[in-house]
Amino acid sequence: MPFKTLTIKESAYKEILKLKKKDESFSDFFERIAKEKKKKPDLTRFYGAWKISDEEWNRIEETIKKRRNSADKNYRERLEKLFK
């Protein structure tokens, strides 16, 4: 297996040491970090963060429906003009 040598500043090395697990090699550390960056963010930490009333939720839902309908109508009108 080929190897690469990296040159980093001492300050970067110290910060990496803080993040690296004790039993983890630097190669394992960089692979773990790279894989974590590819994952989709975990949005569960935001569950319940926005406290709203049922009335406010219904208003938001209606606004979304209206905008979707408007966008759909606009899209259909443009298609009709395009293919006449």
C-alpha cells in the first residue's frame, strides 16, 4: 500500500491530536473524518426547536399549499405557451 507524507503546521498537528481517538492511527482518523463529511447532516438535533401553535402551523401549511399551487399553475401556463 502506498503512503503519502504530509507537512502541517505544529498548531494544526496539536488540534488534530485533540480530535483523534487514542487507539486511532492518523490514517484511520483522516478516513473517519472524510467519511463523516460525506454523510448527510443529522437534523434530529433540531426536533422540537421551534415551538409553534396549531394556528401558526396551519397558517404556514396554507401558505405552502398556495405557493405550490401558484408555482404549478405558472409552470402549466409556460408549458402551454411553449407547445402551442
